[in-house]
Amino acid sequence: MPIKIFIHGLESNNQGTKSLFFKDKFPDMVIPNFPGDLQARMEKLEDILAGKSGIRLVGSSFGGLMGALFALKYQSRIEKMVLLAPAIHKLGPEICRGKKISIPVFIYHGNADEIIPLEGVKSAAEKIFTNLSFHEVDDDHSLHKTFKGIDWDSLLRLC
């Protein structure tokens, strides 16, 4: 069954700006709160998405890292990922073990991001994702100027 899910960043929650935007624009979108460390967050994500397929996953910052980790394990269940300034530079070779993700992945990353290094993300993305659309935008880590202008209807339309 198709599903849309938003995974917030490390210091955010499901009441943050992006979460509230998605709640308003896509009332059927699953927008959980992810407290705890990476392991606890990943266990919760796996529980939420258990048995689901046709997943359209949006991950912001640390949530982008979570999305990539989930895709490394369950790629066949995901239709598309949209990652916003994702912390995928933390995916080391020991995690990926040469695995590639071939689903469509759209990354939006600000060139003025002072939290997640643009070049580290771009380099990691080019190694991991084989169907990548990388958008370097004139913006900061939170994508204040860019976020609402992204064509979310096209990106999250379920086929």
C-alpha cells in the first residue's frame, strides 16, 4: 500500500516547520516524532513502515540519513526519496559495503549550509545513488528560501 512519510531532523520533531507544512499540504502523510538515538529512531521507522511498499520518503538532515539507511536495507519497498540537506556524509564504507541505491533520489542542499557540508553530501550521494537529481540551491541548512517552492505535488504524487 503506497505511503508518504516525512522524517524530521535530529533537533526537530513532528511539530517543526517542515512537519507542519506537510501536515497541511498532505493530510494523509505519516509524520511521526523520532526521539532518541539513531538505533531507536531506526527501529521506530522500521516498525512504522513494516509491510508497507510504494513508499515516498522525505527526510530532512538527520532524517535524510535515516531515509538512506532504510533504503540500503529495504530499497525494493521505496518508490522515491527526497532528501533535504541530508547527513549522508556520515554513511561510511562499512555501512554501505559497496551497495548502491537505484530508486529516484532528489536532494536539495543549500550552498550556505553551515551544519551539513555540501561537498561531503554531494560526494557521498554520487557514490551511493545511481538515479540522483542533486539540487544545489542558494540557501541555508533549513532551506528557508527553497523549501516551500519545491514542487512537492510532483515529487510526492503516488503512482
